[in-house]
Amino acid sequence: MATDDIQIPQHVGLSEAPRDVEAIKKQEKAALLPHWDSGIAFKLGYNLRTRLLTFERPAVVDISTISTPGHVLFHAVSTMINACNCYADMKQVTHSGTALDNDFWVSRKRAAVIRFNASTWRLQNQFEGDEEKFKAKMGLGETAKDYAIHGGGVPIYIKNCDGPVAVVVVSGLKQWDDHQVVIEELGKLCEEMEKGTAGTPI
């Protein structure tokens, strides 16, 4: 897909993701969207992908419903665009750099968010990154392989609804950055929606 359909932004660094479990819980509920539909999902995915284009590491963005199987609302890969290079480089939005393994990570992060109603970064910090501790505490047995407690999976909440309506997953950056980029873009989108300025890109 050509990149002349979007404007490559200036790189904006990410804030440091919190490691305190209560602070992460607050992050998860801070961006209560006014409503949710496929257009909003596309807007969020588009924003994430556009921002991730400025990062050196390629990443996968996936947004899906919490149903089983999940209905995919957005799925794309991103890789860094060097704005100083010519049009030929600008054409390379999606190329080698991500791998099928990223999609397995997406699947496992998504499963953890849905089952435990928590971001995978919260689970990572709650269990201090100890997969065996997580497996034993949750009584997962052999099914533990189906879940990942590495940051990047985040539940999406809307107003007047107790549970999440969808899951967004980023895979490819450092796990704390996978988490934080989702949190930051969710927050921006929520603010735009509240102000009525969240137009859907064409």
C-alpha cells in the first residue's frame, strides 16, 4: 500500500509506561470512548499505524471484537519511513520486518486481555513477568501457552458499559512501548471524540 495517502508525522517519543498495577488500571479506564463502531476502530488503527511509521522497529496493529472468534476491525503492519529518502522509499509502508510470529503474539495477548479483563502490561507487572507464577496462580495448566503477559494488549471501554467492547494489540516494539503507544493514542482519540473533532480518514 502506498504511503502517499497519508502524511508521515514527526516522530514523537512515548512517555514511560507505569509499572504500578493500580496506575495501569487507571490508564485502562482513563479513555472511556463515547461510543464504538467500525469507523472508530479504523480511526484508532489508522492513528496507531501512522504514529508507528516513525519508529525504527516494525510493528503489527490489530483491533478486534471480544467475541470468539474475534471479528477483526483493523489489522496492519508498519515500518519506519525515512522522510529524507525519495518517493521509492515512501512507497514502502508494509514490507519485510514483521513476521508471522508477530501475529501469534497478537493472538496470545488478545486472549489474555479477554479472559482476564486486563491489559497485558498490567498482568506483566502483577506477576512480575513470571510466566510460571501466572500459570500456577490462574490454574492454566497446559493452556498457559495460549496467553501472553507481555505488554501491548489493551481493552477498549465505552461509557455506560462495564466490560470491554474490543481489544487493541500492538506487537513489535519493546513491550512497555507496545502498551504505552496504545494508551496514548486511545487517550487522544477519546479527547477528539469528546470535542467532536475525530473525523474518519479516507
